[in-house]
Amino acid sequence: MKYGDEELGKNEEHFGLKWYVGIKRSEHLGVTLYAYRNGIRESSPDFFADLKFTVFSKNGEILSKSENDKIFKSGITLYWNYIDFAGWNKVMDGFLDSKGNLKLEVRVKILENSGNQKTFSKELEIGREYETEAVRRTQKYFEGLKIDTPKKVEHSRRVHFVETRVVPSGKAVEKSSTFEKRDSEQKIEKCRKNARSFEDKQFSDVVLVIDEQKFYVAKLFLSSQSPYFANLFSENSGKSEIKLSNSNPQNFQFFLEILYGEPGPDEETVEGILSIADMYNTPTIIKKCEEYLLEKSTKSLKDKLEMAGKYKLDALRKSCVSRIRTVSDIRSVALKNPREMDHLILAALFQKVLTLV
């Protein structure tokens, strides 16, 4: 599992919601619980939930973090997220069992609805156990979800999710966190709200669908911004609804917001927006993301250089390379496998080495 990658489990529907868990690698293990309200009207009630994330070590050590009274608003996808759940090296060294498996449990307790409608049960507990085999000590892939028969006890339900053995074909999905935090010791303070809704049908002539989430947009506007969409709409001129694959709906939401004039990106959304803008060949958004990374971002030099190579951001690449002045700097940005690095970045680092020896 490479730096910055996220692995998502398959979603499962319970009590009118789709639930799935993701883990992300950085200097820390990031853990996220996603809940998506599917096909429920705007008038349906909000609800509050308590959350508990737990990982178990091979020696019986337990590491847990909790969030209380998190509100889930109707009509949106909510991300409950710990960006720095535990140090990545600590997890690799102490929390994998003898087979290289990581055991992770997420418990969700739905407290109450904000209205009088009883759409959800009083309590929902989800125990999610990941059993994976690492291809290398620092790599993890997830695929194939099995579900045990749930045991129903009045208003509660416990479901165990078990990931099957892992093979390198598991797909890494990029994501942007929707949370802000004040420092590494504090809990995440608040959820990033969507700045704009794309549910208005009045000024739309096509619907784009990603994982069953619908975005009502205008063909002419998107075509003027993206050759990809111009070609897509031309090839599907008779369709009023088009499915898009290999996209994250929340990243696409942030992408559309900027395209339609909302401010952004920010520290947590920039990479997810870049991935969408690159996929759909949208130069104006790519430029805005590059300008943000050049002028405002506090991401590490290594992170910026990786994005510069991955998305062909020449100005960012040159800026990052100009900041490399020592052998230690070179080591800090080099990947363990040089073959994974962009060839222009490799060439620039080689030139730096020659000037230092």
C-alpha cells in the first residue's frame, strides 16, 4: 500500500443506509467510516451517533478512539474520520498478526432521530474485522467481502464483515477527507459541508451517476470546460442519464463545486479534486489545484513532488526540485521503488546528486 493510498471495503446497506470503512496510509493510519443515505427524501430525519474505532495488536494491546454525538444530515454522504488514528510504523510493527493481518473494529450506536419519524433502529452495532495478508510488510490490499448472518435482538443488530485473503489486484481509491482538525492530539472538530447542491433539475439537461449518487448538470457548460465531457455527451447524445465509473462521488462533488465557481480547493480536498480533474481532462481545475499547492498548501515536499509527477504539474515539479539542496533532502522525497517515480523527477534528482558529490 503506497503512501497516500486508500483502501475501501465494499458497502453494505442496513436501515436505509450504505456503510463502508476505509483505511489510508500516510505517516499515520487513517480510518474512516462512510455512511450514505440512499433514496431517502429530504424530509426524513437527521440522526446522531456515537462511534468507536478499535485495532487489536498481536500481543493483545487495544488502541481505541471515539467520536460522540456526530450528526448525520439527510441527503448527504457523511465521513467520520480519524486522519491520525495511529502511527503507520507502529501499526506495521505491533498490530499485524503472524500472518500479516490487521484486525479493525468499528462500532456505531445510533442514538436518536431529530424528528418524530422512526426510520432507524435505536441501536446499530457494526463489527468489522479485516483479515488481510500483506504482499510486503508495508503493502496491504483488500478485496472480497463476506457477511455473516446478522443476529437480530429487538432493536439492535450486529454484523461481522470479514475481508478474505488478499491479492495484489485490490484497487486503491483516492479520497479527500471532509474533516478538519486542530492538532494531532485533538479529535476532529467538524465535517466539511458541501458548498453547493447538484440536485436541482431545473437548469440541468443531463444526470451524471456515480455509485448511485446523482449530479444534475448542464451539458454545454461541462463540454466547454472538458474535452472528455464534450466527447462523452456527443457519444451519448440520446441519453438523459450517464453513469461514470472509477470515480469517488465526494471528490466529484468537490470538483463540480470549483467548476461552478465555489472557492477551493483546500488541504484535505486538493488531491481528490486533482484526481477527478486529471481523469476528465479539465485544465482549469488542474491549474487551480497546482496554484494552491504552490502558494498555500502545507503538505510535505514529498507529497507535493508525488502529485507533481502523477498529474504532470510542471510548475510544481520545478518548484519542489528547487527546494532540494542536500542529500538528506533527496532521501526524504525518494520512493523505496524508484521505478514508481516520474522519469522527469528522477532525472532532476540525479542532476542534484551530481552537483552534490
